Amino acid sequence: MVSPAVERLSVDRAGRLKVVKVNVDIAPRTAARYEAMSIPTLLVLSDGQVRDRIVGALPEPALRQRVDTVIGAAPS
């Protein structure tokens, strides 16, 4: 449900946003490191630090706004 919105956002913000998907079943250490307790959990990192944590599905406009706040992109 969230994946198509995240993929569109990564295309729209190419060069400013890098999207990485982690399968928590295959990479449980990574999930634990970032405290991903629920799916979906989206983390917005900047300079290696978690700047925002989004747990659960958000409507695409809200997701864009949250990401743009962190990366400083102009809203589309």
C-alpha cells in the first residue's frame, strides 16, 4: 500500500532522496538497530541520523510533506 507512493516520491526527489527497502525477515539486525517494530516503518535519515520516523500508512500528500520537511525539497 505504501510502496507505490514511496517509489513515486523517490523518482520525484531523485538526487535529493535515496530509498532503500529492508526486508526485516532477512535483515533482523538492521530492523533492531533502527527499532522497526511495525510494518511499514519508514525512516527519513539525514547525515546518518534518523530525522523522522513514520509508522503505519500515510496518505501520499502527508508522506511527501513529512519527507520534504527533512530533505528541504520544495513541495510538488
